[in-house]
Amino acid sequence: MSTLRWTTALAAAALSVTLLSGCSEVATALNKGGDTKCSDYIKQNADDQRVTITKFIKQQTGDDRTPSGTQVDLSMAAVQALCQVQANGDTPIKNADIAGIFIRK
């Protein structure tokens, strides 16, 4: 392999790693946290749901520290359960509650 090809391949690999590692940071920055609609939350994979709930907890507490894993896990379970039965899928996760099961908010 020539030096030019080797350098080009190495640069492409480095760029790919940079883009892939940056995607999670971009996803976190663009994530709406508590303003995420229940219908969107349900469609997210587990990793994206964790990011959403972590941001939501930070928004609710006003604390920028990462919440404990247990707190995130319990919140994920609660939001998942509430969002699956909301009468209105456009309900933000911060507003999902028992009443939303019966009343279209």
C-alpha cells in the first residue's frame, strides 16, 4: 500500500471514529428531555430513553450532576408504563400521569 493510500485510509478511519463518538454528544444536546412526546419516547431504543430520562431528571431537579443509575432506571420504568397507556401520544413525558390514561390531554 502506498504512503498516500495508507494516509488516506488512516484519515478516513479517524474521521469515522470522531463522527461516531460525536453522535452521542449531538444526540444528547438535541434531546428534549421532559418535553419529549410519549409517542417519541416509546419509539426510542433503551440507550436513547436513558439519555432522555437523565436529561429530564436534570431539568426537574435543576441539578446538572448525573443522577444515580437506580433513579434513572426507576424513572425509565415509570415513564415507559405511563406513556404506553396515555390517551394522547403527544403528551410530553413530563406531563404523563394516571389521569392521562382516561382523559386526552
